[in-house]
Amino acid sequence: MPELPEVETIKNDLEPLVVGRKFTEVTVDDDTVVQKPSVEEFGHGLVGRRVVGLGRRGKFLILRLDNGRVLMVHLRMTGNLLATEACRRLPKELATARVRAVFRFDDGSTLSFIDRRRMGRMWLAADQEEVVGKLGPEPLAADFTVDVLAGLMARHRAPIKAVLCDQGIIAGVGNMYADEALFESRIHPLTPAADLSRAKVKRLYSAIQGILTTAITNRGASVDTYFRPDGNRGAAHYQFKVAHRLNENCPACGGPIERIRVRGRGTYFCPKCQRTG
DNA sequence: CCCGGAACCTGAAGGC
DNA sequence: TGCCTTCAGGTTCCGG
């Protein structure tokens, strides 16, 4: 599932492919993917516009246009953006996926929006804020300090796992990286966020930054249908210590990794290393 | 306001 | 072999 490191990777990979390019044609095969204006306005608003830069906010990908407007993309769970050649030869995990929309550029290249589960969304908007709404701080930004994290945690009594995944509290962390960060800081996923000691908040802070930074270096995690725009996989999932490793051995104590449900989401952790309370 | 749970969606996987 | 059920999780919505 695309979380912050996956979207950041897609942004980095797309930069040399689309910055400076002008949209010459926009084809939408599934109207539900266009969330913000009508499908007609979406296409008309893009054709003739040039991409001047890319950005990311939480799990949103941002394409900045030469008229100041923005094309926003959220891949949700199974969305993919594939370049011309990658789309021609879909990876077998995507073979049954459907093309929801295709962007054509002035150099003849294309960018295809593939989404098996049809939950990904796109917006054409005047600015990014009207799309992202109420999002928490960027965990890799310079002003995201231990004190900021401590302040956020103190306000919530929900399980720390749920709090980490709440985009309104911290932007970009999802199910996989929340599990990894909690293991790294040896915190039980059901611990009420407000109960974390200062020492644990400090460990969690370092873990979040380390886990996300390493995952970006490894080009994201291909646990399901995530592929980079060139069709290649990421390698971050090879570094996972607990996420999606049910019954495998904990790298710290050797005991079996367990899986529970927190807020309806599969949560992997080591019950020996991550104690309650 | 805070928290938990259901719904959305569709291909894969497992049971019988 | 095939039908049926369950599962996956980012986000939104609803109820307590």
C-alpha cells in the first residue's frame, strides 16, 4: 500500500519524466477516479498545461502546473502510476488491473493511472490545501521535533497504532510503517498514546524518522501491488522486521511475530519485545 | 471532541 | 472443479 515512502519514491521517479512536459490528451475510462471537478473540466483544465514541478504532502502526490493550479493524486491502496513502457508490459501482479485514466504528453510519452480496487482519486484544484484538508505535520520536515510528537501524543488516549495511522495527527504514516516504527521503539501497539513516557516518545520519534528515511532509500515496499513508475519493485519490504511477517522469528528475541487487529487493521508485533504499558 | 466500527472496493485465497 | 466466504487497508462517515 502506498504510504509516505512509496509516494515520495513515485514523486522522485516521475520528476525527470514529467517536469517540463505539456499535457496533450487526457483520457478517463473510469469517472469515479476524478474526485474534483467534473471529468470534462478535469480534462479541459489539464490539456495544454505544462508540469512545472512535483511535490508530496502526506500520501498525496502533487503535480504543479504552469498556471498555478495543481493536479493531486491519491493512490489509496492499489493505485499505480506507470510510465509508457511499464504500462505496455504490466507486471503480473497488475495484469488484472484496469487502466482508469491515461495522460499523454507533448513528447509522446504517457502516464497511466492503474487501480485494481478503484479507490484511488485525482483532483484538479487551485491549490493543494483545498484538497488535503486537515493533515497533521510531515514527519520528515525539519520542524517536526520530539516536542511536537510529544504534544500530539499527549492529546490522544486511543491506541498508539491508531494514532500513528491517523492522517490528521501525522501525515503519511500508514499500516506497515506504523508497525515497523512501534517495533523499532519497542512499544506495544495497544498502548494509549498519551501514556507514552518521554523516553518512549523519543525512541518513537527516532524510529519514525529512521524507518521512513530507510524506506525511501530502498524505493518503497512492494508488499501488494505497489510498483514504481518504471514497473520495478521497491526493496523496503525486505527490511521489514514485523510487518507482514506473521509467525516468523522476531529478529531481536527469536520469538514468533503475532498479528492482532487494531481499529480493524492487521497489526504485526512481537509480544515479547513490545510489552503493554 | 474523542473513540471505535462499518462501509467502500475487487482480486486473491481458503473452505467445503 | 466450482461456488461461497473472507480478507486486504486508506479514507470517510456515523453513532455512542
